[in-house]
Amino acid sequence: MLKLIIHTDGGARGNPGPAGIGVVIADATTGEMLEEHSKFLGKTTNNQAEYQAVILGLHRAVKLGASEVEIVTDSELLVRQANGVYKVKNPDIAKRFLEMKNLCTLIGRCRFRHVRREYNKRADFLSNVAMDEGE
């Protein structure tokens, strides 16, 4: 049973603007970092980027055979939507939300935890690298 901790971050300069995501995947048992991803998205919104970062992390978790995942992000909106505290009202975000939830179903167990940006430094750094590359 593989348990993962996935740190994610997404950002857009201009909102909408040039956007990028950062994803750091670690083994929750050993703490070993397994993968890092940095990807330029083109022009989109900050919230779209946040969701796309989580979706990339969940796709990788499925490929790695994870049975349990903890998503750690500095997006309070995403965490509250994922945990059912807030409704998803934006139709474009609703599509991403559904994709995210379907991936969680494939994995088995997903938890979402909000942290302040300073506790998500590597994912934040990777998302900024992606935005820098795209500009």
C-alpha cells in the first residue's frame, strides 16, 4: 500500500495570465521525494492553475499505484471545495473539480490539507520556474 504526500501549487501572473504549476510527490512513509514537476500552462487563472497542479499530482499517484494520497496546497479555496465546505460555482472549475474527484475515486483515499505558502516552498518555487520559462 503506497501512501503519498503531494505538495502542489499553481499560479498566474495577471490572473488570467501566464500560468504555471509545481508538484512535489513524496512517499508518506519514508519521506523520500519521488518526483517533481514544473509545467507552464499558457494563459489561465490562478484557480485553474491550482486545480491543474492537483490533477497532475493525482494522475501521477494513479500511475505510481498509490492507495492513499494527502494533497498539501496553499489554495484555501481548493481545499474547502474539495472538502465540501464551499460549493463549486464556476463551470470551468467544476470540470476540473470532477476530474479531481474521479482521480481520487481511482486512488481510494484522498485528503486535502491547506498550508500557508511558507510551508509549500518547493511547489511554489517550481510553479514560478514554470511561469518564468513561459514568459
